[in-house]
Amino acid sequence: MYYIFSQPSINTDMLIRISKALNHDFFQDLSQYMSQPPNKP
């Protein structure tokens, strides 16, 4: 598990495996995050 935290990013296959293992839809979280308006400086 700590291997994941040492990576700068993960691919979708890994995110699917993590989502299934933790029984959580991280793709839904990502979708909600991406639908938010960008922060203005």
C-alpha cells in the first residue's frame, strides 16, 4: 500500500483496483472534483 503513496500519479487500472479493494468509487470523487470551477488566483 505504501508503494502507491510513493508514486507521483497512478493509472486508471490501479485506481480501479484500489476502488474495488476499498469499496469506494474514486472515479466519482474525481468527476466531482473536475466539475468544479477552477480557482482564480
